[in-house]
Amino acid sequence: IGVLVGVLTILGGIFAAALHFIALGLSTAWNTEPETNTDQPVMFILLFFLIIGMITTIGAYKTQRKAWRRFFIGFCLLLGIGFSVASIAALGALGTISEGFIFIMSLVYLVLAFTANKGW
């Protein structure tokens, strides 16, 4: 489950960044581009998702060690709760698909923390 969740997190970050850059390109083509530069927050979010995905993927293989298992369980719980709060905070703002993706990611990270805790 951990490897799948890590790959989905990486793909979600890449997908969100790609959609942003497509929207930015279309706004430039239609001469409706924003007056501020919005590339830095998107690159930060992309990097954030890539790091989270890499930690999740690597952590799935290292749960035999007790210290890493504790870190991994806390990491997954923190992300699960954080994504839950983000999905509740974003109700009606991001669209049904994006909000559903965030909520499903929160559930998956909480399940991943549970399975890591049980040692499955």
C-alpha cells in the first residue's frame, strides 16, 4: 500500500503542476495573464508532493526498523489529518474532483498509518 500511495502522491503533484502550467499558458495566449508571478508557489507544492511521495515510498520498505516505523506512523498520521483538514477547509473552492482527491488521500494515509502500526 505504501508504494502505491507514494506513487499516487507523486503523480498527484505532477498532475496539479501540469494543470497549473496549462492554465498559465492559456491565460497568456488569451492575454488574460495574472499580474503577479504564480510559478513559485506551484513549484513549492510540486516539490512538497514529490518529497512526501518519496518518503512514503521509501518508508514502506523500511518499516522493519522500530525507529523508522514510529517515524512512518507519525508521518502518515500527520499527513492523513492534514489532508482531512485541507479537504474540509477547501469545501466548495477547488471543485469536486480535487476535493475528492484530497479526501481520498487523507483516508489512504490514515489506513497506511493503521497498517504500519499493525505490522501488516
